[in-house]
Amino acid sequence: DAGVIQSPRHEVTEMGQEVTLRCKPISGHNSLFWYRQTMMRGLELLIYFNNNVPIDDSGMPEDRFSAKMPNASFSTLKIQPSEPRDSAVYFCASSFGGEHTGELFFGEGSRLTVL
Amino acid sequence: DQQVKQNSPSLSVQEGRISILNCDYTNSMFDYFLWYKKYPAEGPTFLISISSIKDKNEDGRFTVFLNKSAKHLSLHIVPSQPGDSAVYFCAATGGFKTIFGAGTRLFVKA
């Protein structure tokens, strides 16, 4: 079975450009999470979707960040405009089940570098 | 406001010895505590978990201990193997959120 699929794996862009990261969760999973990993803060939760509906976006750093989940098999995280401090590895994760035990399945991540 | 803290950024252990990774948390309402393992250029993978109503869970070489009064958990790896060299994240779940610590990089020397 395919795991969580993220694209692109690497993105290098210039400050001010729009960045779109994509995620395909595991089929049948009803929860999707976007995390950001930095050296300083480790893994930060940005936003959580349940059944395609955003439940908690309190971790989204500012209005430049937005996320959508138009259907059960696709989600995007957009940064517009991008800034050098957005450079990080962005992970998408999915899970299934009514009781949230915390067991998440992560993609391989998208490494973003903003120059 | 870091609810899950891993105060040791790195740990070095000799092959065959015990590795002990530590984690502290602040929120007594967490339901589950987990450890994830991460290799370079890969996403974190689930390793072992423990419910907040238990104090120990064992899976092969990996054991997680939970001390609720101290708000502390630890992961023991016995015996440590070179393939265990990775970054280990402590995590805790409350409601729908899973909060991660900053990670501890484990080096197992052959």
C-alpha cells in the first residue's frame, strides 16, 4: 500500500514567490495534519483536518499561510508570499479512527528553501 | 509554550548498552504518549506508545515508562544497535492534537 505522498520533495524559491506543497493521504484515513520541522522548534503542528474540514489552524504562523483539503485524497499548503524564515521541512501526516491515539503516518516531507 | 520537552539534543551510546531517552510534559490532560523515530530524509515513523492510564509498555527491545506524578516519560532501548541511530521524537496526544518535542539525536557507536 502506498503511504502518504508529498510533493515536491525539494523546493528552492526566491523571497516573495508563492509556494504550494501537496499531500495525498493514505486511502481511508480521515484525519490529515500539516507539520513543520525546524532546528529551533522541532515538529510544529500547523493545521489539522478531519473529514476534509479544518478543525484547528491555530498553529498556522500567519496569514501568508493557508491550507485546503478539497477532497479526502488531496490537501495543499500554500505560502504567499514566501520569506526566508519559512525555510523548513514540511510534513504531511494522516491517521484513521474515532479515538485519536496519536499514531500518525508521515510522508517523506517537502524541504523548502526560500532565498 | 512548549508542552512537550526533550532537554537533551543528543545522546551517544555504545553498541549493546542501554539507551535512555527522556521527555517531560506540562499538560496533565494528555491521553497517549508516543515515541517516533526519524532517519535523515524520511518522515517520522511511529515506534511505541503508552496510554495515560498505564506506567509501562514494552515491545521487544523498546520499553516506554510513564511517571504521571512527575509528568515524565522515558524510552529505553536494550540492547542498543547501530541501526537505532536516528532522531527520536517524544509526542503526546490530547483531543485531536499530537504535540511533538524537539527531538533527541541518538548515536549508537559500534
